[in-house]
Amino acid sequence: MAATALLTLGACTRGFDAQTNQQYQAAVGANVHGEVDVLNALAVANEDGSATISAGLVNNTGDEDALSSVTVTTLDGKELQVRGLRSRFVLPKGKLTSLGTTADNANFRIADGAKVGYYVKVTFDFEGASPVTIEAPVVARTAEYDNVPGAELLPTEPAATETAAE
């Protein structure tokens, strides 16, 4: 009996490096799963008062799709001006595609009104899939977001949907 207790309790002291004992910082951004998964969505504040939208998109439909527009509002419904998307941004099926990186053409800039510490509602519209709306946090620019382009690398002209509406 004592030997069984020793073995049972002895096992509890093993593995102090188990994942539950390690520090873990959950991602700051928000996630929504559906026809198109939106992962780690957030807006990174820029020095000029604008903010860059950053997110990962995974197309779960059976076909290739494309992002057609991005709109942003405050949580109380005030529409914020978005600039970006000069050309069709393809979303291959089943593959993670990043927005808000220096290597892509889908950099979206919220002109102003996105305040650090608050949330904005970001709606992603697609050619084939249903639109996705997510409440994304606005975060301060830190070294963690070095791969997210700052204001100097972002479009200054209206997004494709604004141009088409004019």
C-alpha cells in the first residue's frame, strides 16, 4: 500500500516544466471562425493617428475567394474612413493569408478615430463567402508589431470600394 502511494504521489512531482506551469501570453487579437476564419484581428496604432489593420484570413470554402472590401466602425456605429486594397486580394482555399504585412498589397489604414485601448468593428467582405464582422482591439505600436507597416508605408488614397462609390 505504501509503495503504491509513493509511486502515485511521486508522479505528481515529475514534469514541473509541463505546459500548465509555463507562462503563456494569449494573442491580443480577436478570432471568428466560419466560411472565412479571421484570426488575431487587431488595429495597430500609428504615430500620425491612423491605425493599420492586421489579421490572418483562412478561406474554408471549397473554392478560391477574394477579399473585396474592408469597412470599419466604432462600437457605437460611427463609420471610420479606410484606405487600401488597390487590387484584387486572392484567398486560396485552406491557406492562411495575412493582412497588414509589408509583403502584401492588402494593407488597410484607418485614417483616424481608432483609439488605443478601445475596439473597432471591422467588416471583411468577400466575393463569394459571407461577410465577417469582428470586434478588434486597437493596440499601441510596440516592437511586437514591427512587421505591421506604419503610416509611411500605407495607402493614402481611398479604398477600392470608396473609389467605386464616387
